[in-house]
Amino acid sequence: MPVLRLKEEEKKLLGSFNFGNSIFPCVEIFKEFERQTEKSLNKSFSETYIPLLSSINSRKVFVDLPVHLEPNNKMKDEVLDFVSKVLGSRENRTAHMLQLSALADKIVPVISTYSQRRGSGELNSIITQEVELRPKFNVLAFRTFEKTISSDILQIKTVVQPQDFLIVDLEENPADPSDPYTIQTIIEAIAGFNHCKIIILASAIPHNLSNTKLLHGELIPRGDNRLLLNYAQLGGHCFGDYAGIKKDEVTDGGSISPGFIFYDPVQNEYYGYKGSERKKGEKGNLGDFENIIVPAVYNSDTANRMQASNLAYLTTQNLGWTILAKIHLENEPGKSQGKFKRISMEHYLHCMRVKISAGHFNN
């Protein structure tokens, strides 16, 4: 279950990637309209998002209006307005989710507690949302976090049905079954939970890892993808992540800083690449993507390991690698920070699709 916050490059990926029957994306919506033209045309929430969601090549699509996303003064006004007025109100959030019921056979609405939401603190909000959404959506998902799982699970057990999903979000906690603290609390909370499929979700790359902190061509030391190996030991039937990139904070973009995260499926590790060093306050050069990052990635040990593998990681089916190769051959422009975010995601998801086909996750 790759979690994709609905920004520009994520939308492009959702339109191009064939998720098939074994990868169900989770789309997080955090604003009323995709773009200003929809606002000017007075389109409704459903008119804005149903065409996009229906075009995703996946049997099921989780849709989350993320309750855990708190208002931040670094957010754009349209995002801040949605986070405050829609996500901050259970009634408004449910009303927006119900607008998507025309796609009820495909969409799986995600429910989270409002008990920790600033200004809400509503009790039994999981049960209330299930009652509101179940008549329109046969399949639901319940997303819970370490700080609320003990109380959430009591509510979820009273309303969950076998076709539903439980999403246990570790956030940035390591997926280590021997962890006596955070993970042990989670394992104990879901011990014996056999009511529905469990998805263990974790962010493999810290959200505060900036491109300037990457070591060019080196292993990302704080990258942690052990969830792929340990999700079953943690009690999960499936796993979720952020599609090979760090979790987007949906705040307004900062200065240009060329950087790239490249997943190595052979080692199950991440490698970082960045542009030339610059003085504090100096803008990055977008040309560094073409001149420094692409040649380094194309000729890297990571790429060589994948090419030597008996699995088809670097083929024309890998759109991320295809785009990168075209840039290397000067058949496509590469001076775009957003494009390299998409390359990371396309490459990672292709690798997951290959691993799934090869039976790596058969338990």
C-alpha cells in the first residue's frame, strides 16, 4: 500500500502506473480542488476527484482525508483552509468522503480517530464514522497510530467486518519486532486481532532529511526499509510505505536543492545523490540533475547490481529508470526537481511489483 499525497508528481504516477491486483495505493487528499481552474469553475469535491480516482489502474484505492495532518503556518492558504475546516471537523470530513460514493466498488475510505485532534477530542469517533460511511461503502479501512492504538482497537473491534482493513501506522518508528517500547506496544495491541487484513505502514526515510544532508552516491544511513522483511512478524498481512520517498509535509516549497533518492532492491537500501556544494543561502543549480546526479546514478554500483540480478528491475517496464536513461542520453530534459521525485517513486514501485511477481512476500 504505497501512500501518495496528492501533489503534481504523485498525480502523474497515479495516471501512469499499473498497480495490478497486489498493490493498492492510498491517496491522501489535502485540499478542496486539484487546481485553481476547478475552483473558478465552481466544481464540487466529487467532480474534482472522481475522474482522477476512477482513472487509477488498481482494483482498490484507499482514500484518506488525513485527520493526523495538523494545520501549519507553512501551508498554502488552500491547504490550510482544507486541513482546518474539513479535516478538523468529523462532520465535514464524512460529508466529503460520501461525495465519492459513486466509486464505492473501488474506493476504500480510511477512518481515523478524532480523539487526539486539536480542538475536537471527540470520543467514539471511529464508531460514529463507521456508522456514517458503511451504508455507502462496503469496504472500510481503519488507520491507527501508536499513541492511540490501545483505545482505537477497542472501537474498531466492535464495528470491523472481514472485508475491511486495519492500517497500523508506525510513522517513523523502526519496524523492529524486538523493540521493547513502541513496537511492543503495537504488537500487544493487535495480538489476536483476526477480524480483517492488517497493513503495517511505516515511513522508511525521515521527513526531515533534506537534500543537502545527502552524501553523494552513499547509503542513506537513516533509511530503514526493514518493514519489507518484518511486517509479518509484527502481525501484518501486508505492508505500506511512501513509495520510495520521504513523507511529504504538504508545506510550501523551499529553495531549489537538487537531490535524488534511489532504491536498491537487491540490498533493500536507499542511496542518496545531490548536486554541487553551495554556500549558505545560495540557490541550487537545476543543471546539476543532468550533469552530476544522472551520470552518477546511471553508472552506480546500485544500477550494476540490479542489472546483474536475475529479476527484471531495470527494464522498459520501469518508467522511472526509462526517464532517467533518456535524460542521460540527452533525449529528455532533466532540469526539474519534481521529475526526479517521480523517477524515485516509479522506480521503487516497479521494484515492488517485480518482487511481488517473484514471490518475495508470500507468507
